[in-house]
Amino acid sequence: MKSEHTNSRSIDRRTVLKSFLTFGAGISLSALLPEKAISDVLNSPVRRNYLRPPGALPEPDFVATCIRCGRCAEVCPYHSIEPISLKAGLQAGTPLIHVEHIACYLCMECVKVCPTGALRDVPAEKAGMGLAHIDEERCWAYNGKALCRACYDACPYKNVAIQLIHLKPVIVEDKCVGCGLCVAACPVQIPRAVNVDPLENHLK
Ligand code: SF4
Ligand code: SF4
Ligand code: SF4
């Protein structure tokens, strides 16, 4: 559940953004569009398995700071980053990583080229993209369908961010950086048995 602080920050942000989107002689966005359309324009695209690149500022600051230059996507050697479609309103052109498709390999090239600090130049172990969760009902290692350890083998922080305890993978919450390499490697499909949820500060 979101905290009161988060909700009030979210409302403040909406108020600011609505003001920002006021045109000419006092004609506001809310006068032109229904509330649902305004909500679609303002909502963050960040959600389970759809994450900002490493080092991203908290979401409202990120959206305000990113100039949609595309350098992070251009430099990524793995093509992990995709700029959001032009149809996405205020979010258009901002970078997103769909970790089920291509995860982040934590090479940290993107943070070096971001000209605005929207992606902070943090070390890989501070990438802060999200936190992995294992669905024990779907995970083969837990439900006994196979001796699977694909997520464990894929993790760049094996035995630190993810451990094998009695042959079952366990996420270490304060060490997982949310790169999604475990998600990409999971053989259980739709949905995966391991998924990455964004940290609270990456949600609207
Ligand atoms: S850290 Fe490397 S792999 Fe990850 S998104 Fe940035 S450039 Fe791509
Ligand atoms: S490099 Fe920085 S400013 Fe440019 S699109 Fe990526 S996050 Fe935004
Ligand atoms: S547990 Fe998954 S998301 Fe977390 S650091 Fe390891 S591979 Fe990345």
C-alpha cells in the first residue's frame, strides 16, 4: 500500500504537471481532456519487469530531468534500453528496460553518457533498478518439477543477491539491484517464476 507521503507527493506532482500543461490564456489540459486521458499522460510506465536504467533518479525527478536525447539507448551494447513510444505523452522518449526481453548487464555505459544526471553515475552494485521476487508456487525448484537454478546461475551477484538454500533460490533484499538477468533466464513462462518489481521511488 502506498504511504500518505507518497500519495501527497503524487498529487503534488499531478498539480505541478497540470499547471505545466496549461496553455495560452488560461486554457488548461483538464478543460480539454477527460480525467482518464490526463491520467494516461501522467502515469509512469514503470511497473513489474519494466524498469528505468541503472542509477535513475526517483521517477518524478527522472521525468523532469531526462531530455529524451536517447544517448543511453544508443550506447547500451546489449540493446537493453528502449525509448518509450511517441504516443506515451510526457513519457515519450524516456528510456525503459523490459527485463523479460533483454535485461540489464550492468556494464554501466549508459550512466556515463547521460548528459543531465537523470541517470546517476553510480557503481553497478547501487544500480537500484528494482527488487526480484520469486513466486514459490511457480518456481520449479520450490514446486519440485525440476532441479532448476537458472536464476541463481544468471545473477551477477551470485551468493550475495541470490542464494541457494536447500537447492532453492532465495533473494537477498538489500543486495539485489533489479537487473533482471534472473527474469530473462527463468524457463517458466507467462508469467515468470521470478520477476522484478520497481522500487517505490520509481513509481509515480
Ligand atoms: S548498464 Fe549497460 S547493459 Fe545496463 S542498460 Fe546501461 S548500458 Fe545497457
Ligand atoms: S541519456 Fe539521460 S537524458 Fe538522455 S535519454 Fe537517457 S536518461 Fe534521458
Ligand atoms: S537476483 Fe536477479 S535482479 Fe537481483 S541482482 Fe541477481 S539477477 Fe539481478
